[in-house]
Amino acid sequence: MSAGEKALGFVKTVLTLKDQLDALGKDMTSLGVRLTRLAEAHGDLRDRVSRLEGMIEGAAIATRQRRLEE
């Protein structure tokens, strides 16, 4: 294998690695966006559960008060 062939192989390898790193960068960006969306969805669900807990506690208190009045 001549020096020119080795140099060409090296350049090809470098370009392939660059393409792979570019694809990895895009994947990381996509994962970051998905993680942000997941965090927002988690917060929304937490808020919904808190509201449901409040409704359940309110209903339980109202039921107890009715029993005491009777």
C-alpha cells in the first residue's frame, strides 16, 4: 500500500467519523428536546394529581362534616 493510498484511507476514515459525530450531535439535540417535553409533561401530571388529591380530600371532609351534623 502506497503512502497516497494510506493518506486517502485516513481522509476517508476522518470524514466517516465526522459524519458519525454530526449524526450523534443531531441525536443529542433531539434527545434534549424530548427530555424537555417529558419534564413538562411530568409537571402537568403532577399538577393534575395534586388537583385530584385536593378534590378527594375536600369530598372526605364534606362527608365527615355531614356525619357530625346528623
